[in-house]
Amino acid sequence: DAGITQSPRHKVTETGTPVTLRCHQTENHRYMYWYRQDPGHGLRLIHYSYGVKDTDKGEVSDGYSVSRSKTEDFLLTLESATSSQTSVYFCAIRTDTPGNEQFFGPGTRLTVL
Amino acid sequence: AQSVTQPDIHITVSEGASLELRCNYSYGATPYLFWYVQSPGQGLQLLLKYFSGDTLVQGIKGFEAEFKRSQSSFNLRKPSVHWSDAAEYFCAVVLLSNFGNEKLTFGTGTRLTIIP
């Protein structure tokens, strides 16, 4: 499972509240990613990180911010949650093997009421 | 714009029958190609990948996929499906960003139902 955990696994919150999701890895991979999964859209990249304090935007980054102060942790923050951010969020790491495949965490189901 | 297309939203197959799931991509060069499987309520598991060499790649759980450059396709196959193969399947492509950091682009998925 590539040593990836996500917390919390489920969260229900109200519109306008801040939310932080945590991704933790145990294998010291440089690249980490946050995706959201919605029916009919597959997985879409929100933000990614290529090292401590090095992050960049993905295709659906509006309303999200990230931080990476340690190699093992990659945090995703919704500053003011909206109902459109109700989704399942997946964290992933990228290996350095040929092909650079990504391995995914178990996901966090977020509901914004 | 680069894209990944899985034309079949839902496929139903009888147990023991063969399976082919389609994936097409739009990209200027040969990308890295992947198939992932997601069981209900679970994360994504890598089935197989192609990045160079033999265009027919073998994966886990008896799956294989063939890269056809002329058709920009990377179809997933299995000769005989099992009830446990019921899941959602995602094709994905690595595209090179401006900074050289590969980003994975996913198709919208194909949901596979197995009937007895």
C-alpha cells in the first residue's frame, strides 16, 4: 500500500468552515499529490508537491491550498468549504522507478452541508 | 488539449467471458500509460503500466494491455473474468508539465459489472 495514510477518512462539515485533510507517507517519496474524485469526472489533480515547501497547482486548484513542511506530510486545506467541494479526496505518491507510477491512499470522503 | 477517453461508462460481462476495456489518449508524443482498478469504497490499485519496450504488458490479477501507437490506444484485456473483477477501471496518462513534473491525467472510468 506504499505506506500512505489519510486522515480523517470521513468528515461532514458546514459551508464556510475551514477544513484540513492530512496525507502521511512512510517511504520518503519526493512527489505527493492531491486529487478529488467525482462521478463522471474520474480523478482530477488539485495540487501537487515536488519537495518540502515546493508545491504547484493542478487543474482544479481554486478554493484549495496546500502545505508541505515535512517530507512525510502533505496537507490540503479548504479555507472556506463550499458544497461544490463535497467529494472524495485521494492523496498519492510517485515512485522513482521507470514509469513513475503513482500509488494512492485510501481516500477521505468529505461532505459539505 | 491533452485528454484521455474511456468511451464505455458501464460494461456488463458474464463470469468466465473475455473482457476488453477501451482507452484512447490525445497526446503529441508517447506518454506513460497506466490502468488502475478501484473496488467500491476503496482507493486505486495499479494494475499495469507501459512506458517503453514491448507494447503488450502484463499486469496483476491476470490483466494485460496493449499499446497501439497508430490508434493512440491502450486497451485493457482479460481472457476470463471472475466475479471479483467487478469494480471501476481507470486509464491514466502521464503528461509532462512545464516544469518537467509529470502529472497523471485520468479518464472518467468504466464500471464493470459481472453477472453469473
